[in-house]
Amino acid sequence: MKANYGYMDGSGEYYITIDTDHCNNCSHHGCITGCPKGMFQVITDDYDDEVAEIKEEFRKKIKYDCADCKPTTDRPPLPCQAACTPGAITHSW
Ligand code: SF4
Ligand code: SF4
């Protein structure tokens, strides 16, 4: 399942999408330590699967929390995506 975390405002759409189908078989949960802001956590969902999610307190301000990882030029690979070797994480902006 693809789970979206974020919001839309006058300046654009700011969503992190996690394809949780990848998470249950992920042995390292690299997203937890890979994000310098500590935005990810892994929980057990209603189906007893381990899935990553964005912590509640970040969901309404991800544009600002992610800004350090997203310079307008010469943007390096995002740490969260580099850490998630299964490729579950995408960003809308
Ligand atoms: S590293 Fe990727 S696949 Fe693994 S738990 Fe985190 S988001 Fe899911
Ligand atoms: S872009 Fe940076 S701050 Fe935002 S989720 Fe990824 S690693 Fe964390």
C-alpha cells in the first residue's frame, strides 16, 4: 500500500509517500537512522505487518524539516532514499 504523509498549501504539494509493501521484508529499517531529523518510525499495523511511517509531529511541516536535504541546486541524494535500499520512499517535491 502507498501511504502519503504531508499536505498541500499555496506554494505546492509536499508529500512523502511510503510504499509499505517493501517494509515488511526490510531487514534493516534504514529510514529510522538515515533521516537526520528522525522523521520515520516503524510500527506494526492492523495486519501485523511492520511498516514505516512519518511521525505525527512532522506531517504538517515536512516542507520545512526536509529543506536542509533539498538545496535548490546541486541537490545530493536524499538521505532517507539512500538509506531505504528497497526503494519504498518517494517525495512529491
Ligand atoms: S528502510 Fe524503506 S523499506 Fe525499510 S522500513 Fe524504512 S521505508 Fe520501509
Ligand atoms: S529529505 Fe531529509 S529530512 Fe526529509 S525525510 Fe528525507 S532524510 Fe529526512
